[in-house]
Amino acid sequence: MPVVVVANPKGGVGKSTLSTNVAGYFASQGHSVMLGDADRQQSSALWLKLRPEAARPIATWAISHDLIARPPRDASHVVLDTPAGLHGWRFKDVLKLADKVLVPLQPSIFDIYATRAFLDELAETRHADQLDIGIVGMRVDARTIAADKLHEFVDSLGLPVLGYLRDTQNYIHLAARGLTVFDVSPSRVEKDLQQWQGICDWLNS
């Protein structure tokens, strides 16, 4: 059972957007998917409640900010959305569950510095050598100076940059209906699916 943890201590970087779409991708491949939400805001849990019955099923399990429970064994693929400020014993408990850690990152100096400290902490954990870690640039406009700074930063990490997701209303409109870019006609989200290709390849590896 691969467990993908989406984590970054900085709030508002797109963890829930990334988590729900990863779950949607796994579901589109016919897997038995569970999406857990350890964030107090419960954005992913709300998204699940909005998901239409006709969409490919994605389940959840009892989990909270104070109790990082193991997912049930009947799932084949698990995604865990984590809270901002993740640290201490909660951080360690989450990493014990993880096979892969997906780190969303926005092109702002505040996000970059917060993520640098998080990645340093991640590298020092006992299980770091057993984890597959990937970076995803979120809401990136390649034409901006901020995007250039983000490229400079990720090039220095020694970690794979799986892709850069553009700032588009597609994610907002789909989330409001409990859907992902993998739930609608590919022609509607062609550019977004192209940006997801590297992420999907990494998820399948």
C-alpha cells in the first residue's frame, strides 16, 4: 500500500489542491484510494463530501490533527493531507506512515525559506533515507522573476522537481464540485494534464 504524504509547514501553499488531485489520479487508474486529512481546516475532508456519487470513489478514515492513525488495510493507495506547522511528534508519526513525500512550493521568498527549513528537518529524520521526496511548484507563472527565484532554489536542493502547476481557475472550479483534473474530459484541462505528467510518472514509480 503506497502512502503519499503531502506536506509543507507553510500554510496556503496548495497542499489540499495537490492532495485531492493525487487522490483523483489514483482513482482514475482504478485503484482503491483513501484520502486522509490531518489539518484542522479539513479542506480535503470537505472536498470529499462535495464529491458526486457518479465520480470514481475515494474513501477516508478516522483521522484528526491530534491522532495520526494508520489507514485501513483495504486501501491500495493512500494520500494524506497534512496541516501547516507540522512538526514534533506529529511530524515523526506522519513520516512513519509515508513511502513518498510530496512537497508543494509557491514562488515567494517566504515559502522558499520556510520550505528550506522543512526539507533540512526532513533530511535529518531517522527514516529520511527510506523516503521518496519530490517537489511540486504551485501557482507558478514561468514569466515572472519569482518563478526564476524558485527555479534557482529548487536547482540547489538535489531533489527532483516533478512539475510546475500553473495558477488557473480550473482547480478552484473543480474543487467546488469535489472533482479533479482527472475527473473531467481531457480536452477541458489539456494544459493541466500536461503539467501533471511528471508527477504521475513519479507516483507510479
